Amino acid sequence: MEITNPQYFVEQVKYAHEIGDNTLLECLGRLAYYESGKCEEHPDGWPYDDYRYCSQIRLHKDFDEHSFVWSWTDRNGKLIMNGGLIFHGTPGFPDTSHSVTLDRAYGWQIHT
């Protein structure tokens, strides 16, 4: 996984720790899993058989506070998928992410 803004990344990991939220690390783990090429058991079948191997996730700072933009490319640089790793606030504080979710959840979520 390539982190394009390491300082921002470290700040967000520290923030997640401060508020006692594990969802950022869980989401990062899922993205790293997809990048690793170990998705053969995925229930959706993942139609990217030729592209999963030697793929890369890039994580960029997003304009929303505590959020990221990510892209997943194959070994040739072709985009497989992209989206956001969006922070949806904490209990008692409003969600200022400008993103819509169907189920109200706090912390970070992967959006595509």
C-alpha cells in the first residue's frame, strides 16, 4: 500500500486511537487484503483474476476531515476500482463527511 501523505496518515491513526475507534484499521486491513491477491475465497468471486496479482492500493488525503481517497490499480497501472475511506463521525458529533450511507454507522467506512 502506498501512502501518499504519511504525516496525514499518522495523524489519522493517532486520532482513531485517541477516540478508541478500530474501524480505520479494519478498513485498512480490508484494502491491504484486496491488494495482496488473496481474494480467491471472496464470496463475490472477484472477477479481477488477471489483475489482482501485483496490484497496488494508493491512499491519498481527502478534502473531508479524517478521510482518505483510495485507488486500486493492476500491475500495469490500469484502474481496477477507486473510492473513499470516509470518516462518519463519532456518537454525539455530527457526520460532516458529505457522504451518504444506508445504515447509520460511526467511524470509517470504505466507499466505492
